[in-house]
Amino acid sequence: MPAPRPRSLRPRPLAVMVTALLAAMACALPLTTAQAASTPTRGTAYMGETVAAHDGIHGTPTSGDATQTEGVDVSNYQGSVAWSTLYGSGVRWAYTKATEGTYYTNPSFTQQYNGSYNVGMIRGSYHFATPDTTSGATQASYFVAHGGGWSKDGRTLPGVLDIEWNPYGADCYGKTASQMVSWIADFLNTYKSLTGRDAVIYTATSWWTECTGDYAGFAANNPLWIARYATSVGTLPAGWSYYTMWQYTSSGATVGDHDKFNGALDRVQALANG
């Protein structure tokens, strides 16, 4: 009589499913934790926060240029800024973060914005854009109402739209290139209608190419503040043949974020006067 065949050792379907689920969870949990740890709290983003991670750091300008004027940009994380020290080092203009989206105002704004003015600098304010939260028009209105206005006093620069990689999610805020261009236009048109000035656009060439399709239509009216941590500004976004300001490092003395205005001090004053 033949010996009976041994029973199959294949795992049951339920056991297979449970094992697979546990394995997936084991792989997913560390990634989720890492992502959560790297995502900043809303409101804390600052000008250039995403630049080094996406564009890298490729050095700094090797020598001073007498035709350029040194500046800085600051936000709440710098706290009370030593403006006198900065002025003594040659810094002559400054931008302070005023707002983000329609949910945040900089608690250090008064000290930073007035402090730079009080030591003799020409100052302005910027808005960190979050196109995935509210419309461009809504954010421009919020910005103007919370420190982003302009007055022709010879010491106040036009407001800046800080538009860069999304530190809280998808790089282009979930928008197509045409949708992003429309959002930016909405912001710029509203800002001008409220202040009489064309806002400056702060961005990086690679973000602009990725998220607007390298749109060239704003260059005729809106000054460019280019972000690139390197020995030169490199290629500019489409339409702009020159930059007005250049954020060239996030590791300067006293305040990390340092900038160059593409011209002597009288050109900074000219931009302030409109």
C-alpha cells in the first residue's frame, strides 16, 4: 500500500495577507516619520528655505563689486536683529518677512522692519506665497494689510512675492504651469492695484522653469530677485535679461541670508522711489 502524501506546507491566504501587511507597515513607518520630521510648521518658511536642497550650494562670489550694494533678508527665526552691526559691515538695504498665506504674520516684524529703517537702511517686506491655500488676490490683500504696503518716502522698497518650492508638500503646490502663472498674475495685479507699485518676484530659475513652464510674461514690469548660492547668478528665468537683486548665500555673517543689489546705492533709492 503506497505511503500517504505529506500535507502541503503552503501558508494559508489569510496568513499571507497578514505577513505582507506587517512587512509593508514596517517599511512605511520610518519613511512617514522622516517625512514628518523634515516638514516645517506652517508659517515658519523663509526666503530661500528650499533653495539649497533643490539647487545646491556652489560657492559664493569671490570678490566685492563696487557697483553692487549689500543687503540682507530676515524672518522671525532670526529674532532681534543686530541692525547696527549689519550697517557697520556695509549692509544698506533689508527685506523682512511680513506674511505667509493668509494665516501667518511675523511676530518679529516690527523690530526687524523698523530696526533696519532706524539705522539708516532702505527697507521692504516680503510675502511667502502658498498658492495651494488661497488665491493670489486674497494673499496680496493680506500682505498689504499686514506690513506689505508701500509709501514714497525714499526709504521703502516695493513688496516682494517669494515664490519657491513648497516646503510643506508638492513642489509646485499641486498646480499646472498655466495655473501657477494665473495665480502669480492674480497676486501681482492685486498688489499693484492696492499700492501703485509692481511687486518684485523672488524665485530660483529651476523652480520657475519647473512650475511656470519658464513663463516670460512678467519680466517687463516686475523686477527679479534671483536665488542662487554660487559664484554667479547663472541662467536667469525666461524674459529677464538682468537681475535686480541676488540672494547669493544663506550663511553670511550676523544674518545668514545675504544679497546683492545690481547697482550702487542710488539705484536702490531709485527702486524705493518708484
